[in-house]
Amino acid sequence: MKDEKDTKPEESITPLIDRKQAIKKAGYIALSSATMMMLLSKPTNAPAASPASLPLW
């Protein structure tokens, strides 16, 4: 009969990442959030970038 307390603690711990991988992930997160903030900060530029309407014949 096995209890839940008998499981090895190594099986339940998620693998740790090293410093280089952590810095890389933090860089990707910073880049994506900076891009999102830049896109959301100026909502008036989006309609200005749309093409002009076609002239009516």
C-alpha cells in the first residue's frame, strides 16, 4: 500500500532553468510587452494608416 507521501520529491519538482535561459525568456517577454504597449499607445495612428476610400464613379 502506497501513500502519496511515499512519492519521491524529485518527481514533483519542475526542472529548473539556468541563468542564460532565464535571461533569454525575460528578453522575449520584455520585447513582446514593449511592442504591445507601443501598438496600444497610439490608437489614432491605425485609421490614418488605412488606405483611402475609392472614388465613387
